[in-house]
Amino acid sequence: MASPRKAHAYRIVSPKYPPFDGSGTHRWGSRWVSPGSWVVHAAETYALAALENLVHWQTSALPPNLICVEVEIPTNIEQERLSASDVPTFSSIDYTESRTFGDDWYERGATAVLWVPSVVSPYESNVLFNQRHKDFSRIKVREPKPAHLDPRFWSAATKTND
């Protein structure tokens, strides 16, 4: 039997702010939690982290100087997972139902990690980290690296169909 592997997540942010901090979510909330929650958001793959940033920045290119941190979740940290069928309206413009689930997870404080479905990619998950949970300090965050996308992505995105 194979031993459990560490889970990984990726977060792309501006270097102006701490790379693994939930202060933005605390201030504004998100699809999954209401304002006042100390929750860090990440994605299960680098590609999804980049796509999520493109959606949130509402641009066809990432702003310059963004950084990426890789996050390692030790195998012995308990985690929860929501599927799209658990929250049928998670992709709605109205965040009421998805916030109900996320706020419940945050307030219960049973786990430091919650995997949630991504609106951007139906085949991947985003990862929420409860910054107030006792296991949060056991999550390993690697040194920041520059965030990059292959330039061919931009040339393909700007081509027109004649």
C-alpha cells in the first residue's frame, strides 16, 4: 500500500503583501467566507492559481512582479472537502449559499484546510486555509518565486479570427 502523499497548493499574489496571509479575505470576504474571517485562498495547481488571478485581475495578462508560493499540507493535518454537488449554487453571482458552507467550516474550526470547487475550472479545487486554526502553523510555505506564464499564451489570446 502506498503511503499518503503531501498535498500541495499554490498562491499567486502581489509582493506588496505577505504571501500567505488572509487579511484581504478578512477585510472583503470571498465566494466562500464572509468578511471577518482569517482565511488564506490558494489553488491545487499553479495553472489554476494563474487562471484565478486572471479572472480576479480581470485582465488578459498577469500584472508584473507577482509572486507564487507553493504550500505543502502535511499528511497528518485533517482536511475537509466540498464537492460541487454539496453546494449546487457555488458558482452563482450570489455568494449566500457558498458563504454559508465556508463560514460554518471556519466557525466550527474542526480543520485548518477546506478544499472547495473552482468556478474557473470544474476539474480542479481551490484550497482554503483557516489562519486561526491550531494546525495552520504546521502548513509549510516555500520561499516566494516570480509568477510567470508562457508568452505564447498571450500571443494565442490576442490572435483574431479573420
